[in-house]
Amino acid sequence: MVGVVALDPSRASFTSDYRDLAAVAAARGIPALRVTDVNASATVAQLRVWAPDVMFVLGWPQLVHREARDVPRLGAIGTHPTLLPEHRGRHPLIWALVEGRTRGGLTFFRLADGADSGDVVWQRSFDIGILDDAGDLYRRVEALERAGIAELVPALESGTLTSRPQDATRASYRRRRREADGLIDWSAPTLVSYNLIRALARPYPGAHTYHRGRKVIVWRSLLPVASAPPSALGAIAGTVIAKVAGELHVRTGDGHLRLVEIETGGATAIEVGDQLGDPPL
């Protein structure tokens, strides 16, 4: 490995799963360059000095322009954690769980002018179970990235790497998610709230709600194993209807949800009968 281009810590807020790869590279004696813009002239100049055979782009939040892509003699290869051409765009793992999908995947592709649109060189799928959260999918993607690179590098070296164009007629896109998208709507069906919570589990920032005007992060929840008690049926959505073995049971649009791990930031304890809901006006 001749070098690592890492996103500068000053841009960490632009990606919720940020890691300073320059520090990781330095610990292993690998040259590293922290940048705010991968397409800046200084970045491209350093790439030319390193003269890499191939450039792997993993989790980078910017499109890589042709000037940078053309530096490595064997090309630039990116990854996207979906089965392209499906679900191009932002936050694919979060969307997979929010939408309740049962299959995910990882695609290596040659970088092109469009977002996630280049020719596919490697692709594998994995199942998504009802208990899986963002951390589970993240670990599967990391394992597939290691496997993919281990297969791709020898194929690149031998000149045997094959590729196939994406079928643009099957392409779909997902937008960038914002903090407001992480607000739990307790009037929605139980499964909708459950999927949102597992989609925003670590390493993401967590789904959230509010209690007496204070933000509460919900890191983990479970679907109920039994119906809500009759006494809770008249409660409005967002009402805490029970506390059981450390769990909060919260009324939803069609039942209730068990909150297993929350973060209140030291605020007032949440009790039965309390209301969770929207932020203060």
C-alpha cells in the first residue's frame, strides 16, 4: 500500500460513522494525507507522487472526479453496500433497515462520472434478519470488503478482472437522511418504529424522541411478545404503559414497543404514564 487519503477530522460531522484513517495508517507506517476535498489539485498531485496501480475508494462522501480517477494505471474501484444498480445514493444500510428489506449486499464497481453508476466487478449478497441492526450489517459489509479486495487484487495483477455494466433501467436511488428523519413517530405502526431504531443503531447516531422537552436517544428496542394489556389500549401513542425488567413499554399506533436501551443524558427518569413525543416548540 503506497498511501491513504483520509477525510480530515474537520469534516467529521458530514459522516456519522467517521473514522480517522490517517491515524490508522500512521500506526502501520503507511503514508497518509488528510484532505477536505479529494478532487483538490494538491490531492491529485500527491496521488501522482504515490503512483498507485489501483485506487480503492471505501466509504468516501464525495464523488471522485476523472482527474483523480485517471491516476492509478489499473483504475479506481469503489464500493457501495447494496446490490447495484438498486438503491444508489446515500445511507444505504440505514435505508435497508428502515424499509424492512430482507436482503442486502456489497458491490465493487469501477468509478464513473455518475454516483454509484460504474461497471460492476464484484458483488455478493447477504440476508437481513428481523433482529439485525445497523451494527450487524456494518460488520457483514466489512467482512465482504476484506473478501472482495482479497479476490480483486490478484485479478487486477493478472489482468483477468472482468466487469459488467449496470442495467440503468433497474436503477433506484435513496436520498440523504437528516437528523429529523431519526425522530420516532409513536403514532406509526410498531414495526415502523422498530425498523427506524435498528436502522440508526451504532455506529449511527441513534433514533430519538423527547421526554419533557429533553432529547432521548433510543439505541435498541424489541418487538412485543404479547399484546398490550387492556388497561393500556386507551392510552395515546407515545405513552409509557409499563416498565418491565428495565424495559420501557411505549404505546404505538397499533400496539406497543419495548425500549431496551435508551440514553437520557442524565435527565429526569421516565416513568409509567409519561409521554414521549415531539420536540418542544
